[in-house]
Amino acid sequence: MEDNLDIVECFSFEKNKCSFNGCCKLKPILYDATNLFIETLSKYNLADVID
């Protein structure tokens, strides 16, 4: 698994310079979507995707 799934700048504590940080409602939505993506992928293995 990747160490860094920071799909947007605001996910990174060190690199976040977003001026909307305090009022943006997109971050928790993207965070949930990322977690659901990982959860879905974790249900499968290599044998599931190769014929």
C-alpha cells in the first residue's frame, strides 16, 4: 500500500497552504471517498483481477 494517499494538498499537514482550510467542506468528503476506495480494494487480491 502507498504511504501517501494525499490526493489534495490539504491532506498533508506539512504541505497544506490552502487558504480555504478553515471553511472548506470538500476535505471530509474526499477523506471519506479515499477510505471507501481503500476499503473496497482491500476486499480483493491479485487472483481476483487476473484471468
